[in-house]
Amino acid sequence: MALVGILLAAGRGRRFDPSGVENKLLQTLADGEFVVAASARNMLAALPRVLAVVREGDDMVAALLGRLGCEVRVCADADLGMAESLITAIEFTKGAEGWLIGLGDMPFVRPDTMRALAATIERGARIAAPVYEGRRGNPVAFSSYHLPLLLALEGDQGARAILKSHAVSEVVVDDEGVVRDIDTKQDL
């Protein structure tokens, strides 16, 4: 069984640039790679299929992710919140055994961490989340058991409500990337 990777890349990144001019996903990291490209490469190294969700009009991110090997879907309602992007991806991959849901602004998560989360679902867990030094992070994996709840999400909290109300198999990792995202220019 292989989980489908979902890379959420449809946010506006207002904390990074309140004016909306600079797309944080297209900023370069110290090694010269775009933030979203690093996020996608790591997920593609861990899973055989990755579906990236982008917002309407974000043609540069869509093209970049497509060239890297992601399937790309546009979420017309991305401004309604992260749940809309997630639902777009889940509906497109409904037949999957489960999903590993990652964020386009988390380029430091290692592929071995993602493989460990996927393996936890494959062994029967319904939700798997990484924990680094006592802090729960991302990405989070869900088995198809939670399909109805994932499709019922609303707003910008993503799947946080599901994590709060259901058993989560925590996977302890030595990967700081699970708690490190790009929200400000200093995070680069």
C-alpha cells in the first residue's frame, strides 16, 4: 500500500509579505533551491505519488511543481482556507489508502521522516504525526478511515480538529524540519 502525498501550496503567505507581492514559496533557501521545490523534492523522494495543490493564478508554482514530478491541482477557493485545498486534493485521490499531508513552506522535512509516518499508517494506525523534542509537527498522515472527516473540514485550521479529537500515533523523530516552516524572511 502506498499513501498519496499531498503538498499544500495554495496559501497567500501574508505573514511573510503582507502586501502579497513576494511569494514565499518562490524564495530561495541557502542552497539556492526554491522553498516549495525543496518541500516537493523531499516528499517525492518518500512517496511514489504526490499531488500538489496551488491557488488559481499561481502559474509559476504550478509549473515548477509539475516539472518536479508532482500532479498539480488548482484550488479555485483557496482563499477560503487550508481546508479547501485539502478537500480539493482528497476528492481527487479518494481511492487512496491514506494521505501524507505536507505544507509547501516546510522544506526541511526529511524523506525518511515521511517514510516513517507512511509506514505507521501502513501498519494500521489511523493518524500518524511526527514529534521532535516533545513538539508535534508536520506532515501528518491519515488512513482512509478518516476520509469523511477530511472531506467535512472547513476554514484555515486544516485537519487540526481531527488531531484533537482522535487517537494519534506519535512518531518520535530527530528531524527538526517537522517543526520548522517559512513564515518570515528570517526563517529562510
